[in-house]
Amino acid sequence: MIAASELADTVRAEWQRRWPECPAIAYQLRGCYPERWVRFHSLPGSKRYADDASEYATILDRHNTVLTDLSPDVSLIIITCDWTGQNDSPVQRAPLQAKLDPGGVHWSTVQPDPDDEADFQVYWHLFASRRTWRPGILDDLLRAVADDELSNVIVGPSDLRWLYHPYDGGADVILPSRADRDELRNRHREWLSGHPAGL
């Protein structure tokens, strides 16, 4: 069993090695690495939120299908996020985040808007845990993301060579290369947006 401090050190080092141009702020990844980015939508017709059990099943099936394509038989790093104001504790975790990612250890704190001159500064506290991949193992987490109860979730293999960011409406995937991106995009072309920018 990997020690908490060792996991935090590993994730911090791998992030810096693989993704030095971008902090672990999920919504910024596609802007930092546009040539390796693809977005898949969770529901037909780019519908954003599920209304019934069938639509939830579709959302989870699409997430699990892409994650299986990316990570058959590998250990995954799960990154979750909580936020505080400038005077709050940096290790505080919301109950839902702690419930859905109970093994998460703090590995980084970032400011999503460091140039914001507002009186109230926000800090994001990033936690990492490790799980062995199998379809369905992240369903509770993915459903919370789909319902916009949890955000800034990032999933990747132990070496973080690719990143999977589920959001309420789909998922952004950052691949190791443009060729890898194109291969995955072509495999699930029916889940792409009709928007010219792929949004």
C-alpha cells in the first residue's frame, strides 16, 4: 500500500513532468493542449442533464466505455477538488467529496484566478487517490459530476500520460499525442459535438 505522502509526491512530480504548461485546473486543460484535446458529450443531441434512469445509464456507459478504451487493467489516479477562501483551512474537505473519494490525499493548492483583484480570493485544494480500474468503479463519482454536485475531477493513469475530465454534460480528454487524440475521436465520433470548435 502506497503511503499518503508518497502518493502526493508522485502525483505532484508526474503532473509537473507531463503537464507543466497548465495547473491541475480541469476546465483550463483544453486551452493548454488544444491539439491533443477531444470532447465527448454524455447524452444524444448534446443534452446536458439526465431526466431518468435510462439517461443516467447512457451517461455512465459512455464514461465507462472511454475510460476502458484508455485504461484497460491499469491503476488510476483520481483527482478531486475542494475550495476555500484565503483564510480557511487548506485541508478541509466537503462531505460529498470525502464520501466519493475517501482515500484522497492533499497534493496541491492552486488559485484558479490568481490575477483576480476581488477582495475574496478562492483557493482550490487538490486531492489524489488510487484505484484499480474496472467498469463501474467510478459510477458514484461520475454521477455526482453529471448532476453538477462535484467539479474539477480529473482521472489519469499512474504516470498521468493522459487525462480524463468528466463534467456535467460530457468529458474532455487530453491524449499523449495528436494521433492518439484522432484515434479516440474517430472511435466515438457519434458522441462528438456538432459545434465547429468541438465544444
